[in-house]
Amino acid sequence: MMEKKEDEKKMKTNMKTKTERKMKKKRKKKGREEKEEKEENEDGEEGGREENLKNQIMTTNLWVEQSWYDYKLQWDPKEYGGVEMLHVPSDHIWRPDIVLYNNADGNFEVTLATKATLNYTGRVEWKPPAIYKSSCEIDVEYFPFDEQTCVMKFGSWTYDGFQVDLRHVDEVENSNVVEIGVDLTEFYTSVEWDILEVPAVRHEKFYTCCDEPYLDITFNITMRRKTLFYTVNLIIPCMGISFLTVLVFYLPSDSGEKVSLSISILLSLTVFFLLLAEIIPPTSLVVPLLGKFVLFTMILDTFSICVTVVVLNVHFRSPQTHVMAPWVKRVFIHILPRLLVMRRPHYQMDKRSLAGSCHRIMVRTCNGLELRDAGGLFTAGGGGHTSSSELMDNAQHDVFPNLEHLDDFAPRELEASGLGSTCRIHGTPPLPPLLCHHHDDLPPPPPASSGVAGSAGGGGSGGDESLCRRLTHWHHCPELHKAIDGVRFIADHTKREEDSTKVKEDWKYVAMVLDRLFLWIFTLAVLVGTAGIILQAPTLYDDRIPIDVRLSEIASTTAKPHIATAL
């Protein structure tokens, strides 16, 4: 039994400790939540002025001048020692309950009850200072070149129009409108807004609930935003980014950075969208002017990415994958370049290098195949009567046509000619048959000894003719035959490579023409779009002088030193 009691005590103590721990955790958690809520409220109060535009709240620091007549507070100064004026606490006398109808802070009336000035005639003046936070519907259609009109509606909350006749101090008879309804002599000019108009209008309204009229005085404050801050920090960077979109088409396609540049521009525009979303109120009625411009630039950059992909596809085309249509060649190689003031350079082969290459031919010597100067061969074999110009003509008219007859020679015919497999040439090396026309009506060649003697002793034109007749029937060595086949293969391969390169260059030129075409199109689109969006703001054409600068004595005194220093 004792053990059971001890176990029950232990269980109870454990339960107590557990419940205490849970209660402590709950208290700590609750304290943390309260602390977090308190910090959030403090942050909201501190940041309320900074987020006035986003929350559509206008904060105004002013004092409301109120004056009325109270017949109960009249006295004769003679009876009270000549006292004509008294300062009494406003809580001890009757005062009209003038409140701000469109208050957004929760406090509809003046929080600081200052003393009122009491005159012996019964006139009471009360000027309490107050900070009003009124709701203001912000129109962001032309942001940041916008003009806002905020309303402050004052009226009695309890008394109707028969009990309290509410009127403006400067109101004229038979008129309910006061052009300058706010005294701006002690006004501190704002760094963000210019005040254009502050009219006060007296309204007399009848409601369905009551037969009595209810009076109110509404102040319409028209303000114009100062755009220097937003122009420097938002407008000019956005315009620079929009013109960077055009430079994408000026970047060469071989650089490989066209798409990267476009995507970088697109990412930078998202940063401006985030900044814009933090400034303006979240409204779905209209798109702000700056938002239109950023959106236009983003759409333009998206189109530039699509066009760049197409241009790169055209740039890297080849004859193995695509065939250029005739209309593509006609439009993008012949017509559009002239319209876009583009000239394609034409490269010509150097005639001197061509002439020098034609003076050297392949001959068979005792040491094998060698590249010899053709001028020396003609001088040795023809007695020096062939000039360099004639050599060029022979090289162009004799060498290339005889390439067709090179396949007619075989090693067997070479052995039948008596030269053997060594292809040894005695005396002056003769001119290869490539330089002579093939004549079927020529007599057979004389013996080798006489041929050598004739070649050595012949002179003039007769020696050249006998040399050509003899060399026409001479046959090539097998090595030379294989070399010529290799040269023909290399020539054909080079020709195919040149044709392929020419087609590739045509595709690259088409891509260049497309780049130039879209460069002009996007430049025109950026200029027209930027001007069409920015210049539609009405405040750009508003030359009204702000009345706060004109009427404020503080602004005039602070502006004088600046004017003096500027002059």
C-alpha cells in the first residue's frame, strides 16, 4: 500500500511538472507573439508616411481655425475690471464637434484639446493643431507624371444645419466657393508635390432619414508630382535599357552573345517591375504610364529574342542542310542591301600571283618530279623566242585543254617508247607534253639519239615544232600519272569546298541583311513607342505656377538665398 501511494505521488509530481512546463511554453509563445505584434504595429506606424501613395493616404499637418458666438459667454468688461479676453480650457466650454469625414486613421476629431480664446462679446476662437490622415483616391494612369486631387471633408457630426450654420471664414455672400480655402503663408513646401489649387466648397445636403440639411465644407487639394526623382531613377534607366534592345541586332552573330544580351535586358526589366509594384497602389483599374513603358520595352525585348533566334538559324545554315530559294537570293542579296545601304565586298585574285604560279610546271628529271620554271624550259628548247606574255597564253590555252588527254597514257606505252621505267632524260630537259597541242596528223617521232641532237642543235621555230611533235607522243611515268590524278582530285575537292563556302557566305550575308533590317525596324519602334507613351502625360504641357511657392512666406524667404547665389 505504501508503495502504491508513493507511486501515485510520483505520478502527480510528474504531471505537475509537465503541466508547468507546458504553461511556461505557452506563456513564452504568447509573449513572443505579443512582442511580434507590437513590433509589427510599430513598424507600420513608422512606415506609414513612406507608404502613403501605396496605401492611398494623405497625411496633413495643420490646425483648424474655428470661431463661433456663444451668448452665454458675454460679459461687460467694466464689471470685471476691464477684462476683455480670456484663455479658457476648451473642455470647459461648448464647442462644435467638427470632424474629418474621410479620416483614414481612426481619430475623427482633434486629439489635443488646447485652450480657447474667449472675447467679452461672446466670440470664441479655437485653433487646435492636428495631424490628419485622410483617404485619397490615387489615379496612377500617368504615374510619375500625374496630378492628384485629394479631398478633406469637414462637418459637424451631431448638429444639423438648423443648429449649426457652418461656413468658411473667407466666404462671400451668395457664393459657396472660396478659391483659396487654405492659408498657405506658413506652409512648408513639399519636396515631392506642388500645390496647384486649394478651393473650399460649402455643401448643403439632405438625407432620406432627416428633414434637416447637413452642412460640410470640402477642401479640394490639387497637387502635381515633381518628376525629377522618378525621371533620374526610373525613366532614364528604362530608356537606356530599351535602346540596348536595338544594339542586339548590331552585335555580330559569330560572337555568340546576342541571346545572352537579350535575356540580360529582360532580367533587368523585371527589377524595374518590382520597384514599380512597391511604389504604386495595387489597382487593377488602369496601367500606370511607367508600367506601360516598361511593359512595352519587355515585349520589344521578347520579340528581339525571337528574331535573334531566327537570324542565328539563318546564319549557321549550309548547303548540306538547306537550299537557298531563288526569291531569297533575289530579295535578301540583291534588293534589300541596296535599300539598307549595304555593300558586299568583292574580292579579286591577284594577277601577279596568278602569273607567277603559271610560270612553274611539273617536269620529270633524273631526281624525280620537280617543279621547274616554264620560262627556262622554253628558252632551252625553243632558242629563247618565247616571251612571258606568250608563256601565259600557252599556259592558259595549252596546259588546261591537254589535261583531258592525260588518261590516254599508260606505263606500257611508256616502255614501248624506249625510255624504260627510269624515265631518264639526257641533255636539256624537254618541255612536257602539257604545253603542246595534240596533233594526230604529225609523223611518228624520230629515234631518241636524233631527237636529242635535234633538241640540242635546233633553233628558231623549226626546233620548237620538232620538239612539240616529239613530246606529243611521249608518255608519262606512272608516278606522274598518279600525281596528276591526285592533283585533279584536289582541284575537284577544292572546287566543292569553294562552292560550299560560297553558299555559306551567302547565308551569312542574308543573316546580316536581316540583322540590319530589324535594327532599323526596332530603332523606329523604340523611338515611336517611347515618344508615344511618355509624351501623352498632360502634366508635361502644364505650365501653371504652384500657389504654394507663390503664397508661402517660408518658401519665398528660403528661395531668396538660392536665387542670390544663382545670380
